[in-house]
Amino acid sequence: MTAWRAATGARRTNPGSRLRTLSAPRPVIPSFSSERAEAAWWDKNRAVVEAHLRNILHDKANAPPKVVMTPGYKKKLVPANARLTGADLDAARKIAEDRGIAYEAYIKSLLTK
């Protein structure tokens, strides 16, 4: 068993497959009394920290895209105008801000429901 496999808990998921780290723990970084102690800790725990970072990058790389737009999607949209009262527009903006989206997207979602 290699030092990396021992440090990260990696194991073969299938015979002949690549090594895959299964739920590698997040390393706990202590406070250090000196730069020398910090450098020694990083040297000692390098494999664990690198495995944790690889897992983070692997998870983000394989995550599905948040927004999927088909080619020509914007061409299908038709601009439209609507007159709203100031109070209605302010309420829509507040609700959209609470949800973390643009107020135009919030109003569009109301129209499509």
C-alpha cells in the first residue's frame, strides 16, 4: 500500500479501475507556534491535503451545469413591456433579492406558472 493510499483512505472501487478517494476527511489545520512547525506540519500532511483538494476539484468538475441553455435560446425570446405600480415593482424586487435572483427572472417565473 502506498503512503498516499494509507493517508487518504483511497481504495480500488473495481479491479483494474483507477484509485478513487472515497470521502477523504477534511484535514484539520492546527495553530502553529512557529513557521518551522507549520512547514513541518505541511510536509507531513501533504498527501492528505492534496487528496482533499483533488476531491473538491473533482466534485466541482463533475457537477452538472447550473444553467443549461440550448443553442439559439435567446433568439426564441420576444421582448415584452408591462406597466406595474411602483409598489408592485418594489415588492417584486424585494422578493427576488431574498431569493437571490434578478427581479426580471422572478417576474418571468410568475408569468410562466
